[in-house]
Amino acid sequence: MYTRLEILLAGRVREELEALETLLSSHGDIHVRSRLMVNGNVDPLESYPGGREATPDALILLVGEKWEAELLALCERPATERLPLLVVGPRDNVDLIRLAMRAGARDYFSPPVDDGEITSFLRQLSRDRNERVPSSSARLTAVINAKGGSGASLVAANLAHRLAVSGGSTLLLDMDVQFGSMPMYFNLSPEHGLIKALEVVDSLDGLALEAYVQRHASGLELLASSPDDRIGLGEVPEARVEQLLQVLCQGHDDVVVDLPRWIGGTTASVLERADHVLLVMQQSVAHLHDAQRLRDILVHELRLPPSRLHLVINRFDKRSDVSLDAISDVLPGVRLHTLPNDFRLASQGINVGTPLIDLAPKASLTRQLHRLADALDEPASDADGPVRKWSLRLWPRRRAH
């Protein structure tokens, strides 16, 4: 069961603590405890471990005039007793920043702390905690169009169906809450779907989830929005999506997510957690331009290793001016897969609500989708090396004036 993040906030100025507590609390399911340090108290974790209160997931320290004593107190703690640490302090004090590094700070911000900085810190903290939870977890595959209309939904639907008929417990999640089309691929009509599941995610477990998913004859489970839902993806709290993903991944072997072509808090939480990200494009300069831009966002902004990325070229034509060699030159390090152009079969499958493996099991398009599913099991070396998840900047970031 999901538990919300517990954050300990410590500092010497009440107004600064209250302002940062308000910012943290605006992120949803986060519990913040504030500690006003007074008199000779210099250890923000004086009562940890061993106190009545549960050990928090992280410490955010707003350093004051006694910053050296405060950070030295943290340095003296054994490594096993240290919490993930974020230090907030003046931007020009290099000695302070170096001591923060010694104390194990994962990042250093200068006031006023903005929402984007806190969002990045909390997101990484949540992911790291999930990675420490000893539980069986599904393989998560995210599918997204590099350019609108490239065929990501076709790929996601038939990939998930292929995994389900292979014997694994598979769930297909349609994250397009406004224009999702996944139910049509399986001739299903959801009544209590994704939005209602998100509303009650605090109490959701594998058993309760059954009330919100639909089961296809193949055994594939589908979680999608119902026609009555009237909400945009930007209105969905990111923390609730994180909770839902945890429930879904604990109860299945594979989770396939069909993502809308929008990179924001909710979609970023899926992409960052995904074991594989499939970028679907077609052969044109415009598609290649958007695919390059999307790859740059995933690798440089969301910090995904290129080894997790797959480029799926739908409706492939070997005579196209945009050749595979040209695509490889523009998108190095991304594994390439091709799907043949069979518009008639793809359209028929959607129109009758039948997956391609049932409609035309020997068709070239069906066989290539099988190969794509098999490719997810193939290991890939990360030529770029491990991604550094935490970045402590020796020089605090400058702010625009």
C-alpha cells in the first residue's frame, strides 16, 4: 500500500519555515513536520532515531547563523542514520556549500525556493523510495507519439495484448483522459475507470482495483477513462499518479501505458519510472524533428538513459527519403524498430475492436509487433553510463532578474 512522503523541515526563522511548508504542502500527499530550532539546539535530527515519531523520508534544512554547527552535527552521524538532505542557504557562501556536501546534501537551493526546484527534489525522492521497497514490480513500458497521429495507440494496444496472450499478467493504462481510444481497440466501454480510480487511490489495492479495470477475453486488463469523465491531464495530481502506478506495478508482470503527446508532471512521472519508452514516428522530416526534440527532453531534462529508449518507425517504407541511416544519425543510441505500412489492417482492427493477433495472426504487421514485444526482453548496454540522479551544484543556480 502506498504511504505518503514524510518530510522534516528544520530552521531558525519561523516565517521561512512556514513559507516552505506551504510550498511543500501544495504538492498533494506529503506530510510536513516543521522544527523551529532555538537556543543551543544545533542538531536538526536530535530525536532521530529512536523517537516516537516515524523517521522521515528526507530532511530539508534552512541553515541560519549557526550553519557550521548544524551541518557538522549531521556530518558526525553514522551513514546509516543520515536522511536524504536538501540544504537551503545563501548562494555566495562557498564554505557552507562545501560543508553541505560533506554532510551528504543531495542538492542546494538558494531562497526563495521555487516550485520547480521542489518538484524535482520530491519526484526523485519518491522514485528512490519506491526503488528501495522490496516487492515484486511489473515491467513498465510507456508508448508515446513523437508526432501526433503516428500510431502510438495501435502499438500500445497490440503490444499489451501480445504480452497478455503470452501468459503474463498484463495491464494496459490509457493516460489520455480526454481523447483516449484504448477501449475501441478491444470493443470495451468503461463505466468506472481511470479518473474514479485516481479519486480513491489512497485506499486502492489490488483487490479494490478490480472495480475500475475491464478484462478482455485474452486476460488483458484495461484501465481507461469513462466517457463521462470531464477532466484534463494537467488537473490530475502527480502524487496520485505515482500512487496508482505503484498499485498497478505490484499486481502485474507488465504494465503498458499509452501516453498523450504532452510532457508534464503526470506524464513525466510515468516516463521517469518506465523500463522502456517507445517513441512512435513516421518517416518525414517533421516527424524526425519532433522525435529529436522529444528524445532531448527525455535524456537531458528527465535524465532518462538512452538505453531505455526505442524508436518505432510506423508505416515504414525503405524507399523513403528519410532513411534508417538518416534517422540513426539524428538519434544516436536509440534502438530502432520498424512496422510495415498496412493501413487497411490497422483500421479494420480498430473498427471491429479486435487485436491484430486475432484478426490477422500471419500478417506482416502482426509479426513485426511480436518482434517488438520480444525486443523488450533483450538487454541493452547503456553507452552513456549511469545517469546521475542527484546533482549538488557547487555554485547555486542563478535566477533571472
